[in-house]
Amino acid sequence: MASFNKVILVGNLTRDVELRQTPGGSAVCEIGLAVNRSWFNKNTQQREEDVTFIDVTLWGRTAEVARDYLSKGRSVLIEGRLQLDQWDDRETGQKRSKLKVVGENMTMLGSGNGGNGGGQQQGYQQPQQNQQYQQPTGNDGWDQPAGAQGWQPDLDNVPF
């Protein structure tokens, strides 16, 4: 039986990043992500919006980069997987569970709201106006499929 667990989210941070260390010395942080969805309601003839708040856990160097460059309100793209945490409530003894995202890749978007990041998303270089491009020859990444290493989605044309 096959299975696949992949999540891609684009949203804004709901709070500043607080980094912690595990007893083994690994960096970890929990970030809150607000993901908006908008649609046109045919009954009311109005545009409506819904917000979903998602907890994301980042580990290692990704958590350290998040602490250094992200702040509340900053846009970010997270790629990761879903994980179900389960525990017993200390006060009531009831079983509790929470679905969250474990981030495996993070891309900072935009200039941020007060963040230290630059004016462009990480790993993306904005072409200068009137600059001409020629498709390179050879195996330098241009001919790789969409899921290949180094591929970045074109988020400038996504209807969010």
C-alpha cells in the first residue's frame, strides 16, 4: 500500500520566532502560520475570506534561520509533512491530539514586515529590467522536471 505525506503552505507568521534547544543540543522552534483563503460567495455577491491557523515545527539550521530572519507578519513558504501529536492531559487525564506540520524546507517571501530579510525571496534573483536571457545549454538544471532539486515555484503569478 502506497502512502504520501507532503504539505506546501504559504502564509504569514502570527508571532515572532522563539528558538529552543533540545537536551541533545538540536535547535527547534514552533511558528504559527496564518493561511488565507478567499472566494466569491454567489449568494451574497461578496468576496469572503477565511483564515486557518497552523502550527509548524522547524528543526536544526532551518529553525536557526527562521529565528534570525523571520518576524511576525513575514510571508513564508513551508514544505513539510503532517504529524499527529498525542498526549494525556495532566489536569483531566483525557487523551488529547493535535495535527501539526513538521517543516522540512522554508522559503522566505517578500520583503517582510520589519524582518531582517532582503527585498526578495531567498534563493530567487529578480531579473533586471530589459535584461535578455538565453536558455543555457548542457545539464545545468534548466531541463530538470518540476520536482527536481533546485526548482522554485513562480509565486508572482499565483492567485492568492
